[in-house]
Amino acid sequence: MSAQCNLIFDVDVLADSVDELSARSGIYFTARCILEQLASRPGINVCLYCSPERLYNLSFLRRSDRMLARLPLLKIYAPSDFAVAALKQYMKKLKHRPHRKILRRFLKIPAFLISGLNLAIRPLLSFFRSKELRKWHAYFSPMHPAPKIICKAAHIRRYLFLHDTIPLLFPEFYPQMKNGNCWFAKLLSAMNNTQHYFANSLNTKRDFLYALPGLQEDRISIVPLAASKKFFPCRDQNKLSDIRRKYNIPENASYIFSLCTLEPRKNLIFAVKAFAEFTALRQTENLYFVLGGASWKTFVPFLQREIKNLKDCKQFIILTGYVDDDDLAALYSDAFCFVYPSLYEGFGLPPLEAMQCGCPVIASDTSSLPEVIGNAGIMIDPRNEKSLVKAFTDLFDNPQLRQRLVQQSLRRARQFSWKTSADIIVRKIIND
């Protein structure tokens, strides 16, 4: 085919962020950065797709997001789809309102009538949808399997980004996997050799090939992630001081920083216990452990209970909650080091962001993290607290080691860029 490609980009991941801050995780930022790159390429003509139930969220995002606002929406939706999405979103908001049951029952009537209208005009809709889809050559999803309407259009080539196999490796955190009622279970069942996949690391590629023995190896290309240009060594003292005040970090204290979704797999209880052991050994009184990130509601009480049990240390552990994107460069840059003791990662963006800010990294020697960090950080056994205590000790006792890691981190981070990663995706889509 010609070098011009009309591409449908699935933005469900971006639309989900309207409802939940925790949805703004590494997958969200990956989706956004890939979309920015593809939309800027002269050979790629991009339009947006989202599932009908997310139309309201997407329209809300497009009011404030210039990039999303300037990209057209795939013309397959009936006006009633927008109305149903808005009604369902409003019904969600009624969950905690007085008389909510009565209101929700009342609102189901117009939703039912609109859905009935959709059924009545389905033949006409099918004609116009088929005509619209003939204009498009390819479909790219940063997370979810392609919807039926795309799968039925046999001429549209499908591309999907793979992040990890966490629900398979940690099923105890994903009970929905047992009955197949989980996006990941649907993803696995939809994967086959008729479409192409991009994996964020060699480790992720291997994990999917192991999970799906019938999947051909050449069906997965490796596309490493990259840190945004928002991450850089921040030396603005006013900015650093403002950020410390905002997140209640004492002005003259050193701090160890960790950023992630607060959930069991991130191994944070292990991290705070190792921090407590280190501070007890060193009798340090001016060192804090700052944990940033949105959280699983079910996990936070366990973490808080463990912190409370660290009687002599609990006042030196700060839970910031969700951290604004624009504050992260300063938090990384001002930290003594960044710690990431995760049990498993598909890629691991936060360590790369920290390195791009010149912050020394201590991370697990598991899954994809060695691919990301190389020799630019200290690798630890995430199940051995002594391993993390030793890493803290080595950094604090050896300023030369820390300074060397600062320089190595900056060099290592320069090896990753969204332009290079997007080049791999574009070449594949254009040349197929």
C-alpha cells in the first residue's frame, strides 16, 4: 500500500482517566505519548475511537485537551449513543445521592427508549458505519482488544500494545480472571496470528509467548517505552521548596522517593520495613521516605497499619497520594534516591523517569527492570529486606557511588525516546 495510512486510535484508556485518577498510570501515559507521536507523523492520518459507553468521558476530555480536540472522532456513532453515555454517566454520579434509587429507576426509562431507537435504525446505522470504515486502513489499541465493529471490517489491520501478564502471574489480585469477566481474560482470548502486537520489553514478549504457545514469535515487536520530556534535572530552588511545602516534606531533610500505584505487587510494605531497619541501624533522624501515587482502596489500610506498627519510624514516612504530573520532576530531582522494589513490571516507567531527572535508582532485579536500568542503578532482591538495607547503606556511605549513578542514570535515560519507539510502530503499520 501507499505510504499514507489512515489509522483509527482507540482512546478508551484516556477516557477512563475521567472517572479514576488511579487510571492515570503507566498505561495511560504510554497511550498518550504514542498518540502524540502518531498524530504528528506526516504519513499517518489519525482519528479517535472509543467504546460508546465512554463517549461522554471523551467529550469531556476534548474540551480541555488540545491534542484530542483537534483529532476527529470516527464517524460511526448515532446521536443516541452520546445521549445514552451521558445518562449512564449521570446515573453513576447518583450512587451517593439521597433518593438515588428512585432517580436511577426514572432515568432508566429514557435510556431504554433511546436504546430502542438505536435498534430501530440499526440497518441504516450499519450502512453508514460500513461506508465510514472503508476509509480506514489500520486500528491501533494501546491496551484493549479490538471491538467487534473493527474485527468485522476484514480490510482493517489491527495492532495492539502489550504491557504485561500481571493478572496471570498474580491471580490473587484479579479474582475476575476465574470467570473470564476481566479485560485481560478477554484480551488473551482475542489474541491470534491475524494481528500484530507491540510489547514494551523483551520480558513482556516472552511472558505472552509463554502464556499463548500458539502465538508466532514474529507477531510481537519490541517497542521500549520512554520518559516524557517533562522529566529533567530540576535545579530551581524556589520550585523545589514549593514542592516540599506542598507535600509536607521538611525543608532541610533528605528523602527517599518512591512513585507507583499503591498496591500489593509494588512491594511497599517490604520497602517501609527496610527503611525502618536502615534508619534504626543508622539512628538517622532527618531522613524521610516519601511514597507517592494513587492507590487501591483495599490496599491502603494494610499499608497504613504496617506503617503505624513502625513506632519509631512512622512519623518519617509520608504518603502524598496522587502526585500532579508537573510536580514530579522536582520530586525526583530533589530526592536522595528513588526506590522501586516491585515484584514484577511489564516495563517500569518511574525508574526511567527518575534516571532522566538524575536521581539514583534502587530497583528489583526482576522481570523487565534490568532491561530498563542496565548498569545505571543498584539492583536488589525484592524478597530480601537485607538487600535493600545494604543498597541504602552503600549510597549513604559512598557519595562517589551516588554521584557516579547520577551521571550513569542521565546517560542511560538518553537511550530511550518516544520518537525512536514510535518509529518502530510507524514502520510496521506503513509497511504492512
